[in-house]
Amino acid sequence: MSVLSRLPLLSILLSGTALAAPTTAPTAADIHGLLDPLPLTLADTAAVESRCSAIFSLATKAKTALETRTGKAAIASDLTAYDHLSLILSDGSSEMYLISETNPDEKIRAAAEACVQKLAALGTEISLSRPIYDRLSAIPTAGLDTKTAYILNKQLVSYRLAGVDRDEATRAKVAQLQKEIIETGLLFAKNIRDDKGDIPLRPEELKGLPQDYIDAHKPDADGLVHVSYDYPDIFPIFDFASIRDTRRKVLIAFRNRGWPTNETVFKTLLQKRYALAQLLSKPDYATLITADKMIGNPTRAATFIDDVNVAAKPGATKDYDELLAFARTVDPSIDRLEGWDNSYMQNLLRKQKYAVDAEVVRQYFTYDKARQGIFKLVGDLFGADIRPWNTPVWDKSVTAWELYDQGKLVGRFYLDMHPRTGKYNHAAQFPIRTGVTGQQVPVGALICNFPASGPMDHDDVTTFLHEFGHLIHSLYSGKQTYSLQSMSNLQWDFIEAPSQLLEEWTWDYDTLKGFASNAQGQPIPEDLVKKMNAGRQFGEAGRWKGQLAYSAVSLNFYNRAPDFDLATMYDAQISRYSMFPPVPNTHAYASFGHLDGYSAIYYTYVWSKAIALDLFTRFKTSGIRDKATAMQYRKQVLEPGGSVDANVLIQNF
């Protein structure tokens, strides 16, 4: 998935009254007193509300102090004060958002979600505060170093995009819309998270599934196997269930997660964002959200999607024709491939053509082995020394770790990696603390949904390393002068590239042999990895056409007035770009969480992939495990965070 930094400073001071007398800004001790603790295991809702009040109060104090400043504006005073305000609110919001998505107690999650909304409203006030904007814009820029000048200008651009230069009445309307957008987005995510699913299947419908899956999914008292929407329940069915109707039934149910509940919720989200764009004199929300991205505007995004589609089509068509011909040898009744055929038939074809059996491959991977291997990989490449961290956790399955570099603490992180009721049900890196030199080290969490025990698909290992890539990017970039220079402030159409780059190491034998082993302790054979790589390219063009389809869904939901039928628009984009037709009687947009967090810019996954492949050419030239190249990459791409434009990072490496 993605890196989650949902709650940047979005917003606005609406008061048009005279400024109050100057207020004393929070001291360093105040900020440390708030942010040094990590209260992620709060006992009850009262504790959540108390913590929320503390965050809100200190952020409000910092906001008021900055708004009432007098005298000549300067970097040392005004930008520093603004950065402190940003740090308090963003880190406070991050911890509450994590609690809302992971705490085992439903009431605590709800209390944290209410706090997220409260802090987001304050963030909206800040992003529309004319007094703060005026202070920042009055800072003399002559003589500023490049990195400081870059982040100052970036903040001023963000303020103008937020609507700070509009009249008081307009700013009031913007603030209300932002409040409603945050509330609606949180509800959209909650409905996805809470829909755990229950797909009843007869035991015989699980024919073809690996024995470990069968053993873990015994019939209940009613004689049926009840399958949830958790990834370890769902994905093996698409990969291995030999009964076509089983795959069809499960995919239809899975593509209806969050529906019909999210039908109205998502429509409301589209309407609110369109109204916001109109209020800010933009034709649509896609235009507003792409204005500060590398792509620049939605027209360029649409052209990019179409250009990549043209490039991918010949290879995707060739693979599809071969897969269809093969599928007909398995099941002569098939006249076209459906979405529920793709993974299963590709696995069978790779087994026959490349001697790669997905069921055999997964016997070499478990979660614990993958974690061990990933820790070793980042140690070998970047010098990471990862040690257990003795600290409270919010669930017994959560583990905690510290990352050191030559004996010096770089950052800390949590791994919350297995499904449970009420937990975020995709895969993402959650920021908790933003690293600032001399103030605090970065802290983050990976929230994923991998099987806790037993075999693990190779695709899961790739996802694990992808998300871990976001995590180490966050940790290694956490020694900036200002929190505003952190990784989360990079352009979003670059931010996936470092993680997509790391995926390549899950196909490298020298990496895999260090941790991938079967139940007898035998390492994965080199010949098997060669066969995996030979079969890797089959279906790759079609997979990226699928990503283009999701990119087009994302863009076309937001590049116009929301006066269209959601299902019709979704199906039209899938039909235009994907090699597989829309799954009938489904409403996949209702569980497409990126339509909230990424809104119109899902194209970034494809854009970032192109950048990642370009960056990887350096490793292909010098050797995929060349330490000098890896350290140069760490220093020139990861460590700068968001202190410079992404194009500069690419050019430097």
C-alpha cells in the first residue's frame, strides 16, 4: 500500500477580529513533555480524551503565540515557531490516528477517532490563518540556504492552495468543508475496517487449497467453513482454489466490502471535495490536489496513464492470449478470462511453463523468516542494526524495535503485522514521531495483515519489504533541522519509489537464501529462484494495466463534477484499461481506501515505479548487493527526506 500521513496541517484561522496580546510560545520543555512519552496503550476513553486535550491545548498555545507575534519576521523565530506548531499537531494527530486504527478496544478506537477529527479541525484553522501566513511570507529570503528556502516556499504555496488568501467568509466555508471531508474520510475508512466479512463455503468447495489452509479452516457447527475478508483467508483462494465457482463467489463478496454502507459515504466525500475545489476557484478536486505534485495537473496525469497503457498493451495482450489458450486446456468451457481466473491460471501456467509451483514456493516463507531476512537485508545494505525495544505495546502480537547505526540510535518502530477484529485491514507505514535533529528520533509503525504462522506467499514477502521501505525511509530521514523537512513532505508522486525499488531484492537469490527455508531447514534452491525470475515477467504488463485502471478510477472520480453513477464510472475505467472485465454485481470502490487518502493521485504508484526502475539501474550496474551503492542511495535519496525537491534526489543519485 502506502505510507500514511493523513493529517498534515490542513487548515485555518477564521477569526477576523483584532489580534490578542502576544502569547508565550511553548518551551522546548513543554514540547518534550508532550511528545517524549508514547502513550499508545491508553487504558480507557477517559485517558484518550485527557491525552487529546493535552495535544490540543499545547497546539493551540503554539498557534496563538505565532499569530500574535510582533516585530520583524525571521527564520530563527517565525519558521522555528511554525515548525514547532507543526510538530506538536502532526505528531499528536499521528498517535491518535494509529490508536483509532489499531487499538483492540472499540470504544478506545472511537474516542481516538473523535480526537483525530478535533485535531484536524485545528489543523484547518492553522492552514487558513492569515496572521501565520503573513508572518511566514514576511521572512526575508535573501541569504537562506537552499533547503530552508525550499521548505519555506513549499509552506507558502500550501497556504495559498488551502485558500488563506481568500476573504473571511470564503475561509469560513473552506474550514467547514475541510471538517466535513475529514469526518467523511474517517467514516469511509472505518466502514472498510469494520467489515470483516463472512463467506460460508462447503468444505468440498475448498478443493485445491494447500493442506495448511485446510487445517486452519475447519467447518463450524453448521458444517460450513466461514471465510473472512482478512488477506490470509482470501488470497490463497484466488491462488489455489481449483473450483472456478468458489473463486467467483469469494471475489464477488470480497469486492463488495464496505458496500452498501460506503455508497453514500463516498458519494458525500466526492461532493465535499468538489465543492471545496469550486470554492477555491478550481474546476475540480483533481486540479486542486495535483497542483503541487510532480505531475502538475490532471491533464498530464491522464496523458501519462494513456501513454503507459499504450506501452503496456502489446505485452499484456500477448500474455493474455497465451493465458486464455492455456486456461481452455484446463477448462474448455472458458470463453474469456474473468478476474477470478487470473491468479489461479497464472500459477498453473507458471507451474507448467517455468516449473514454478506457487504452493511449493510458499513453503519456504513464513512471517518470522521474512522478518529475519528483511532485517538482515537492510543491515547488509544500509548498515542497519535492529535490536528489540522493551516498551509497552497495544496488543500481544505487536513487537517493538530500535534501529541503530554504528551504535547510534536512528529511530524506533513497531510491527503490528497480523489480522484482528477492528484493526486496519490493508498494509501501510504509520508515522508516530517525526525525527528532528537534537529534539527527537523518528518513531513509526508497520500495520499489515500477514499470516501469523504457517506458509506465507512470496507476494506477501514483497509487500512486507515494500512497506518496510517506507519505514526505513522515514527513520533515515529523521535527522532534519525542521520537522517540515521529513519524508512525509516529499511530493506524493515520488514517495512510493524507494519502496518499489526495494521490492527487487525479494527476487535476488543471494538475499533469499539467507532466510527462505522449508520446514526441514533446507534453503530455497537457486534453481527455483531462477525459475521464479523466469516466470516473473509473465503477466507483468497486464498487472500494470490493472494499476492503470485503478489510477484512472481515482482520477476520473475526481476530475469532474460528482454527478455520475459510481459503479458505472468504476466499471468504465476497469473496462478501458484492465485486461479483465469488471466483476459483475460488485462495488469495489466502497473498499478502495486510496480513494480517500490518495484521492485523485493513485497514478503515483505507476509514476513512482518508473522512477524506481530508473534508480535501480545503478544497482544493476554495480551489483544489487553492492554496499557502496546502497550507502550512497541511503545518503542521497533516503536521508534528505523532504528537504529538497524529489527531482533533485533523483538527479543526485
